[in-house]
Amino acid sequence: MLKCLNKLEGVSSTGKIQNTNAQVLGPGSCRNAIAVSDFEIDQYLGKWYNNRNYFSILQTGQDCVTVEYAKSGGRIIVKNGGLALITRKKLTSVARASVTSSGKLNVSFITPNVFTLGNENYWILGTDYDSYAVGWSCLPFGLFHFEMAWILTRDQNPSDETIDAALAVLEKNGIDQKKLKLINQENCVESD
């Protein structure tokens, strides 16, 4: 039997079938996290380095993970990338995002990938736009929920102060920091 599922599907309270990349399962419903109330998408655009996150099947076998947000034709395009651990080849997935309310995005992956079918919610719980952002997602699943958290940074190797500020956002929202996995951002050279 597989140790983890390739895609975890659930039915939301609205009856829509959804999926999640997150493998962190918890009891009960999703917590009442607080998204950024005065979120400015234009300041959020650009390249971010994934410093750490909960385990994600989408990123298995990758390091040097980045995400870039850009506007194109009135839409927000999200390009996730990373280097394969063995081949050092660039792996990417592309999504469209829309701001549903302040600090809350709905992300729909458009790159064919068995791990990213459907829509996912993505909340920005905290950001200073210049050094860090804290992302979070949660999917109710019956008596349980699946949860994902990310710390993104503008610098590939951020300062301790930057990480401390991001961790404080997680703590404020009651999100378990012990489940975060540090993402390697060293030797990020793509092979030919």
C-alpha cells in the first residue's frame, strides 16, 4: 500500500469536490485563522523563495522551490518551480489565482499534474511584502481537516529576524510550527 495518497479529495460544505496537496491531517474543522485585512496584491507580486512548509506531495523530490506571482491580462498567474533532487532539472506548475477577499486567494492549477487538479484556497496570514509572507490553506474533510502552511521569503537565505517574524504569524494563528519542513535553497543551479 502507498505510504501517502497522490491526491486527497474531499467534499466541501458546499458539496464541491476539492483536493489538497497537504498531507497534514487534523481532527475537527479548520481553525479560525486570520488573513491579512489590508492585503495589496500588487505589492505581493514577484518572486518568493519557499523557506519551509508542511509536507506537500507536489514538492516531493525537489529543492530550491520558488513561487512567482505576476499579473497577465487582468489575471494573477502563479508559477511554482523547483529543481529535481537527482537530475537538477527545473520542474514547474502553473496556476491562476483570484483574490476572493482581502488576503484570501482561490488558486486553480492549469498545468496538467495529477497532484494539482481542482481549486485550492490560499490565505496570506501575514506579510511585510519585502521580506516574508505566511501562506495557509485548509480543507474540511468530514470529521477532520487537511492543512498546509508555507513561509515564503524574498531572499533565498533570509535573516533570522525575517524567519522569526514569519513564525510569530503562525504562532498568533495557533498553527503548529513543528510540522514545518525546511526547504533546501543551497546549490540551486539547474543542469543543462
